[in-house]
Amino acid sequence: MHEKKLDLSKRKKKIKESLLMQFIRLWSYPITHILIRTPITANQVTFLSFIFVVLASVSFSLNEYRFTLLGGIFAWIAIILDLADGEIARIKNQCSDFGRWFDGALDRVKDFLILAGISIGVYQQYPSIYILILGLFATASTALWRYLSLFKIAIFNLPLEKEKPYKLIGLDVGMQYFIITVGALLNQLLLVLIFFAVFINLAWLKNIFITFIRRNDRGGASK
């Protein structure tokens, strides 16, 4: 049995997270305390998080408030498990290159699925070409943001911790799932789409702009 306890104070010294991420940790730590005493592995928790996102996506696409509410609950469970898998991996010494790849790969798929499900649901409520365009921009937003951030890190050989400075409130995965969950509870998935289509896309555009402004500090363009 794994009797090792999670030390939140030590974690804060190593990784400075936004307030929302710290809030979600309050939910994930009790789950982790339970799961570390079972044979369940970190990768299995990662896959379970993916299953809940699939359920959330299907629920959102049905365009009924009872299912939208259920989708919001599923989405919140998914983000809790998404944090718990890393905690379990560290406590059970299950960290591996495959685990990091598996977690990251499913994260990208989850981003697409949940926003696609929301887009389908909103389109049924407001059948318009503008909703299709909004859904397209929203669905592509997180993939573009994460890809461009990782591409920047790879090209300029930046350590991950420097690419992610501490922010009291940030557009991190915690904020994204919080917006989705609250939007579902309030039956305002259209506002959720607008948030992703506008603010998340502005985040990667800002990344490109800042990188361009500071290009001389990073060796300039390669061509």
C-alpha cells in the first residue's frame, strides 16, 4: 500500500500554479489519496479522464439542458482526473516518457472533442454559418496555442518553466475547464465558444507578437 502523502506546500515551492489550478488541486488530492491505495495506474487514470471528456462532448452535442448540465459535471471530473494522474505517477514512481506522451496526446484529442461537442450543440440551437465559423475558430484555438508554444520552446531551446511564468489568473487548462463547466451549469455554451474563439486565439497571437518583438534577443530569424 502507498502510504506516502501529498505535500501541497512542497509542490507550491516547485511549481507556481494559478489560483484556479490550486483550487482544482483541492479536488484532485482527495481522489489521488484514494487511488494510490488501489492497483489503478496513472495511465489508467489518464484514459479515464479521456472517457469523461468523450461523455461530456456527447452530452454537449445533444442540445438539452439536462445533458448540458451533465456534460459540465463530466468535464469537471475530467480535469480533476487530469491533475490526479500526474500526482499518482509521482507518488507511485510511474513517471515515464510514454506516460508523458500518452497524457499529452490525449489532452490534444480532448481539447478537440469537447469543443467540437459544444460547437455541435450550439449550432443546433443557433443554426447559422456564423456559429460554424465560431466553432471552427474555438475548436482550433487550443491546438494552435499549444502547438505554437511547444514549437517556440523547441526552436529556442527554452526550458518549460521559463515559458510558463507564474500568473495569479491565467488562460491555463484549469481556467479553460472552469469556463466550460460554469458555462454548462448556466446553459451558456455560446459564451463558452466565444471565449475560446476570441481569448485563446488572442493568446497564441500574443505569443507570436512577443516572440517577433524579442527576436533579436533569441538569435533572429533563420532565413
